[in-house]
Amino acid sequence: MTQSRTPLSDSDKDSQPSGDRANNRFDVLSDVLETIRFKGTVFFHSRLAAPWGISFEPMTIPRFHISLHGDCFIGSHQNQFLKLQKMEIVMIPTGNAHWVADQPHSKRIQSEQVGEACELSQPMFQQGEITNRLMCGLVQYDEDTPHPIFDTLPDVLHFPQEVISESTWATVEVIDREIQRKKQNSSPIIDRLTEALFLQLLEAYVEKMNKK
């Protein structure tokens, strides 16, 4: 999967005063909150035994995938892919078609079919040793009220473990615990936390852009 920008990294040198960067992040995120109403949802949360693969059809809204345990791969249908390691996050802001799998050439099942199996309490990819835990979410918003920041987002945003802030991963862990506690992917608490996670990832992207 070709990335239009390099992965987020702490290695870039700071070229802007910290106060200005903080103000820019605050202004952008405040604009998003004031301009756009959005709703976060976790649509997939499961333990997986290799081999496994899930194919996602194109959408017009952002989706993200979080490797809670184990390494996996995420890619496009043009055989371009990147490795997603444990405690890493990938966001597909533009909603392009893509896949997630334990290996690049594993057989892939349509996400709708995988989701329906989970809803029937018959989750797929459960035979054998569990190798991965994966959580996937999306953010819906009013596309009739666009915000300029969405026009700047690349096709892929990769957040390596070393650049995910403690507060961001804490949000992921709370979502994970809530899902396990309630034994369901959606609730008002889980949805609100998913929205907070999206804002945290957006903030990380804005901070990266302010360093350039």
C-alpha cells in the first residue's frame, strides 16, 4: 500500500515554537468539533487464529485498525502493503478498499460476512492457536459539512508504537476493556471513547504537519 506521507515519527526536528504548535492543534481540533458532528463505532473486535484475512470494501468515511496483539499486514488490492506490529494503529482516512490479514497472501473473507458471523456468536478464524487480537473502528460524519483538514489527509496514516502517546493508548485499552466487559462492540461509552480516539489520532497528524 503506497503511503503519500512517511509514518508519523518523533525524529523530526521541531521547527516551530511549542506554544504556536499547541495553538494550531487546538484551533484545528476546535474547528472540527464545532463544524462537524461525528459518531465513532467499533465494528470488529476479535481474537484470530492464523491463517486469517478480511477484505474491506470502499467507503467514504475514515476507518482504523488496531493490532492489540500480534503482527499482521494491511494493504490495497494492488498488492501494496505494510506490516502492522503489536500496539500499532493504521487509519484509512479516505475510506479506500483494503484488506487486513496475518500474511499478505492469506485467503480473505469480506468484512460483511465476518461481521455477520460475529453477530451470530459464530466468529470466524477461531480454529487453532490464537495469534492476533484485532480491533477495527470507523467514524461517521456529515459529509455535507466538509472541513479542510479532511482534504489534507493522505490515503494511509500509520502510527507506529513508539509515536503513540500514552494517553492515546490508554484510550485504546479502555475501549478494549469496555468491549470485553459488556461483551458487545457498541454502547454510548464505547462510541464516545472511539470518537475521542479519532481526535487523538487527528491531533497526532496535525502535530506532525506543524513540524514540517
